[in-house]
Amino acid sequence: MPQRLMITGRSQEPRGRFAEELRRLRRERSLSLRDLAKEVGWDSSQFSKMESGRTLGGPEVVQALDQFYGTPGLLVTLWELAVADPTQFKEQYRRYMVLESEAMNLWHYAVSRPPGLLQTDAYAREALAAGGIEGRELDQQVAARVGRRELLKGGDAPTFRSILAEAVLRTPLRDAQEWQEQLEYLVEVSERPNITLQVLPFRAGSHGLASTDLMFLRLLDSRTVAYAENDVHGELIEEPSRVERFQRTYDAVRDMALSPVESRKFILRMLEEVPCEP
């Protein structure tokens, strides 16, 4: 008779399990965080945040840890599950996040901020903090948001189009260096084959999405759903007739936007206007 498998008692939540495994592997080697930093090459504070669940880290550091501990693929797998876990987001966004992770194509319109999929760590932190989030919850929400960027990487990444209202590029972060990094990141991702960025200039005039952030998701079953959001409310829209109305409005806005080439030049001009640090 096969031996009965004992329940480990470890966390069944992907993010928590990832942090637990990081702590377990380090302690089995009797290493301090400072020792680990010397061996692997990242700052000890990075490993501290990962082991406490405040951040997931990036794929490069996780791959380095897999190699160091001799656990090929284990930590990367746990990290991928943690990044994709919808429970790390607030409840009202969870169904949308599940659909986003399954989408083949995404189309977006931004009123005043870059989409979460294209935000740098610093931008995500300032934007979330402005909404009143702080402390440990802020760390967790920042990690969850920046982890979504992985969706747009790799050979099977969905195609993504984002139309940025000019206000997005005229509303800087408080720190000039961090704002410069955000603009540089937009230029960088605009060169990826699966990402298209367009800028809607102020001179385009009034339009039907002036106060609404909007995302369309084309799913594996060929359905298209939409998520519309303003400062106080977000709504997942699945009714075909409503989605179709939003699509017509989006198409009209896209026709008013600059071409991808002109949009990239526009962002580069914004970069030139960022004040230099004293």
C-alpha cells in the first residue's frame, strides 16, 4: 500500500507560497539576506521584499535564484503563478484580470495616465498612493500592477494598441528622473512588434471618450468584452450591443490620433522637455 501523502501546511495562495519557498531555500543554506546578495548579485533589500511578499521581483532575479539554489524552473514556475494570480487584485477587478490574461488582442484608450500594462514601478507607486493606498497594501498593489507587464512579453504575447490622450504626456510625476524613465519606457515598448502606441493631441478636439479609460479584450472564443473606467467607477461590459457602441466610438478616436510613427516622435519631444536635475 503506498505511503499516505502528508499535507505540508504551506500556503495555497500563489504569492504566499512563492515567498515561503524563497525563505525556505535560503534558510536551508543557512544564509543571511546579505550573504545571499553577495552570492547572487542583487541588493539584500530586494530579497527581503520578495521573502516578505511585498514584491515578486522580476524574471531575471528569479532565474538567478533558481540557478543558485539548483532548483531549475521551480522558482520561475511559482513566480509565474504568483504574477498571474487574480486574487492579488481588488475583488472588483479580478474577473477582468482573468479575462485580460486570456486575451489574444487588447485595445486601450487612456485619458490621463499610461495604462497599467505600460507603467514603470515608480509611476505605479505614485498613482496608487494618490488613490489613498499606503503601507504594505501599497507594496502589494504596486507589485501586482507591474507584474502585469509580463503579459506583453514573449513570443505568444497578445497584440496591444494604446491611444494616449495628450494629457497623459503632459501630467508628469513629481520626480523628474522618474518621469523621464516613464517616457523612455513608452518609447521602448513602442518598438516592440506586438505593441502600437498612438497619441491623441489636444488639437483633435472633443470626442466620445473624453472622460473614460477604455480597454477591449478579444478572447479565445472570439468574443470581445470591454472595461470602462473613470475616477470613481469601473465596469466590465460583456453585452455585445454595448461593446459594439464603444467600439465605434473607439474607432472614431483612433482615426483622430497621430500615426504610430508621429506618436513616437511626439513622446520623444516630451522627453526633451523634461527638466534636468540640478
